[in-house]
Amino acid sequence: MTDPRRSVPRTDAVLARPELGQAQRRLGRGVVKAAVAAAQQRVREGFLKADDVVAEVLATLPPTAASSRRVLNATGVIVHTNLGRAPLSEAALEAVAEAGGYTDVEFDLETGRRAKRGAGALAALAEAVPAADEVHVVNNNAAALLLTALELAPGKEIVLSRGELVEIGDGFRIPELLESAGAKLREVGTTNRTHVRDYAEAIGPATGFVLKIHPSNFRITGFTASPGLGELAGLGVPLVADIGSGLLAPHPALPDEPDAESALRAGASLVTASGDKLLGGPQAGLILGDAELVQRLRRNPAARALRVDKLTLAALEASLRGPVPPVRAALDTSLKSLTERAERLAETLAEFGARAVGSVAEVGGGGAPGVPLPSAAVSLPRRYAELLRAGTPPVVGRLERDRCLLDLRTVAPDQDGELAEAVRRCAS
Ligand SMILES: *Cc1c(COP(=O)(O)O)cnc(C)c1O
């Protein structure tokens, strides 16, 4: 018996192997070196033969130089915050690749001079929401609200209903964000009922603006009242509507979800929304509405700290102008086609205990709380949940009544083969 530690190949020798040269050019020396170190450790522990180190390194190298991994979202939650919210469309990904190098994000190729930053993305957004006289894009919706408060309410009051003092998730509370901008909150009404007169009585010389926040992740039902934007539009101060979800126009499947066009038509001076929820684009904060107010926001010194990069602008424009983004496709898929896919998959996976079942998907953190989206799933024995998460690519399903459900509403039809393959690999 020889001590396995004595046969561990030297790092330099492994890295010098031609098979690993290309990997180092693609992923960087550090990433490959980390994989080599892990393989050497396995030799030391006696789990791997010295001769197999290179093969092991090639098999365990990460797909990219970054640690984030592509996952298949089979949770049925379309806008899943922990899974990166909206997946970008192919068109958006291509736009990101095109804009990734030097790009004309702020340059006019005709005149050779500086141009308005992200003009194409801003034009696409303005076209998608005709009721907006002017648009601006910042880092996310939180940044949109922050910029609004910094410009319109420093040292002033923001009037909002007690029923809309919202925490979005991960401890993010909109009221605290607004106060951090130096604004004071003037809460009006009660948790369940607020009337126009409550707002009217609170408005005075100290008012910066009235804010309506869409409670995107919960619902208050029963004895409730809340004035519409139309009723609040005539109070003589700017009316800001945080619609959250980023729907730009009404969607038939989500009748109660507010949209930017309708909110502006109803009388909102400004609308703020996220880019990576129901719009299906990159993380971004959209600010739409009154031209003078939007220009004031854009000129605020903080706007520079909140501005988006060229990749976001490219992805946003392609999401707006290109083919329907995956989020919209998931929302619009018919139950019939989902059921057919589930049945087909369950048939090919029958030997693993798969069954096709009805399921209920949801929009998710992005909006439409309590709106059930009828769906279909492949149901597997519970233990598959963990096995699938550990696969490549990882598949994240949903546990329900001791079964692992793979909800197909959030899986693109062209990923069905990959999903089936992932299940087969678990069993082998
Ligand atoms: C999601 C949401 C936010 C926060 O948006 P981010 O883009 O995550 O910053 C703010 N307000 C509402 C109503 C939301 O739904």
C-alpha cells in the first residue's frame, strides 16, 4: 500500500496539461486552480486515482467564471424572488451580449458626439405607455421611490394610507425607505378603510406628494375602502402611484392588478414600477408620467447614483420591443397545453412513479396575490425534490402533500426534454 498523499500530482503540472489550457483561457486560472485543488484533495483522501485528476477537473469545472447557476424553475411561482425574478428572453440575452463590450449607449454614431444615455430603451418604454409624457429608468423600484422622495419631499410630508404601509419582502419596508430620504410620513385613514377626505384633511403646505402603494403581496378583504387614483388626482399635490408589478397595460388574466397606462389615465402624476416582475425584463425601476416631474427627478444629484448600466438598458429595450418575454408566456399559456405536456412527461417518466396532476401556479412576489393560475404538474415521490436540486441543471420543484410537484407553467415547453432528463439522472 502506498500512501495516496504521495501520488498527488503537482498543481503546476496539472494546470500545464493541454486539456486544461482552453478551460483556463475561458474561465480564468483561479477558477480552474480551485477545481484542481478539489481534485487533489480527493486523491489525498483516497477517493480518486492520481491518473484521473484531469478528467475529474474537466467534469467538475463550473460552466462560467461566475458562481450563479442556471436553474429550472418548476415551482409554479412565475416571479420567484429567490430564483432571480423574471428570466430574460433570448432577445434580451442577445441584446445584453451585444451591449457588453464598447457600445453606443451614450454616443451618436452619426455625429460622433455624446448622446442621451439609453435613448432607445427610454423610447421603447415611452411607446409602450402612451399616457406617459416622460419616462426615466433607475436601478429598481425602490430606487424609483427613493428618487421621488428625495426630489419631491425632502423635509416635507408624504401622505399615505395606513393600509399601505407595506413590507415587500426580506425586511424591505417602503415607509422606512421614504423616511431615509428625509421625508416625513403622514399616515391617514385606518388599516382597512381610508377615504378621500382623510387625504384632503392631511394635505397642506408641508405636503410633498400623495403616495398610493399597491399592496402587491397581500390582500385586505371584508370591510374595506380605499379611494381610486381618480379621486385623489384633484387634491392639488403630485399623486405618485407605486404599482409594483410593472404591468404596462391591463392584462385579462389579472383584472385587479394595476397597470401603468391606466394609473396615468386615472390621474396619477407619476407611476413607479419594477422591470423584473410582470414586465418580464431586467431588474430596473420605471418612472413614468408628468414631463416636468420626471425631468426634475432626472436632474436630482442622486439620480446618478441610481442610474442603470448599459446591460440593463439593452435588456429592457429588447424585453419591450422583442418577442413576448418568458414571464408573459408563462402567464398566457393555456391550461390545455400545460395538461398535455404534463401527461406526456408523466408517461415517459412512469417508471419513476411520475403522475400528471392538476396544480395551482401563482404570479408570485411580483403581484396578483391570491390569484390562482390553474396549471398542471408532474408529481414525483418526495425524495426527488432534493435529488433534483442537486442535479445539473438544478431543478427546483414544490412540495405538496408529500409529493414533489414539477409545475410546468414556469417551465418553457422547449425545456421539457431537459426536465425529463434531469429526473432520469436522479434515478440512475
Ligand atoms: C416589488 C415592489 C417594490 C420593490 O421593487 P424593487 O424593484 O424590488 O425595488 C416596491 N413597491 C411595490 C408595490 C412592489 O410590489
